[in-house]
Amino acid sequence: MGAINQAITVKNLSFAFSGLKVLDDVNTTIEAGKLTFILGRNGSGKSTFLRLLAGLLAFKNGEIEILGNKSSQLSFAERAKITGFLNQQHKAVFPFKVEEVVLTGRAGCINFIPKKSDVAMAFQAIEKVGIAHLQSRIYSELSGGEQQLVMISRLLAQNPKILLLDEPTSHLDFTNQMNLLRLLKTLVAEGLTVVSVLHDPNMAFVFGDDFLFVKDKQIIRSTPNFEPWDAGFLSFVYQSKLEAIPYKGRAILVPQIKVVTG
């Protein structure tokens, strides 16, 4: 059993695609009740790591515990009650209404016909995300950003304890990115644990509680000697020269630009 304040514990985890190692002997923990962002360069293994946490990829070496349960021993129904996963991309095949799509988030709790409580939870999720004006629209006719918000609602309707999100802001404009990240902060304040891959470290540092970095097949953290937004540390992670601009006790990162005069 994992420590009571740990939502996820990863021990000696290694994973390879077609013989190419992506993660090598990873050991890390993710605390319960926090908004944790997974950061790193493209192709570093961020999404792979998240999919391993979600139980979507089988691994031979290592162990993942979700709220003290061995991930490999959880059934689909058991996992659905604990974790909800949002993929980067999702295609609409059938012309379902938004409210119908969100209601499918209750599938793990529905035997045959949705109960009134299932419908109520679906509508509650729609309202929480702020898309009540879309509930009668056809999902496949929505913009990519609107579809992303619908899928967030569907995930909340599932009512899991841990949300695992892969680039949830990727199709959203700046305003909706901020709105979604504020929503994630609210959900954490209400007791959820949220783990999300994010492209933009600056957005992560504004909203996040904890930060994991994927680098050289490892999951690493900053040390007590420097903060996660330390320019030197992030220059190492992203292999790019960066400067840190102080912001509300943290920092915003910008690229070093050599100005040529004369």
C-alpha cells in the first residue's frame, strides 16, 4: 500500500516501443489533492508516461500503484471509478448531441438505462465546464476547442478521483486555456487529483502545484537548491537557452535573444 498522501507511486518502471526504450527505471510519486503538470520536450515520453499511468499501455518491468492499488490488478470498472483519462485527440464518429456524449461518461456506472442520477451528474458536469449553451448541439459539428471542453465534461461525469489529461489546452484559444486551467484548480480545491501533460511551462507555473519533467528517459524534479522555474534547470530540460522573469514568487520563462546592433 502506498502512503496515504500519495495518489500515484511509480517504482522501477521501464517501457519500450518496438525495442526502443522510452522510460528507464523510473521512480516517482504524485501527491493526492494537487494539480501536477508533466513537462518536457516533444518526443521525450510525456504522453507515454501518462498513458502508462492510465493503464492504457502494458509494461513488463516495474510497478504503478494508484491510490494504493496495483495498476496491473485493476479491472476496467475498478479503474474507471478511480481514474479518468483524456486523450490528445478524439474523433466524432456518430452525430450525437453534446448532452449524449457527456452522459457516456457514466457508462461505467450504468447497467442498462441511465438513471435520473446519471443524467443529473452529466448536466452538472456540463454546467461546471460552462458549456450548457452547447448541450443540444451535435458534437461532430463543434470546433476542436468546443469538442475538447465537451470531453472534459464527459470525464467529470465519470466522477473519478484522479484526472489524467494529455494536453487538455491544445485546441483551446488563450481565454479558454485560462478558463480550463482555473477549472482544474477549482477541481483540485474540491478534492480531486489532476495530472496533466502540458506544452507550455509558463501556464504550468502560473497554475500548477507540482511539476514533473521528462528528460533522458527519466522523470526528474527540481532539487531544494533551485525552483522548478529556474532558468538553468529548464535550459537543461528543454536544451534551449532561457531567461527567468520573476512573477508573483515564481517566474515566467522567455528565450535568450541575442540583440545585434549596428
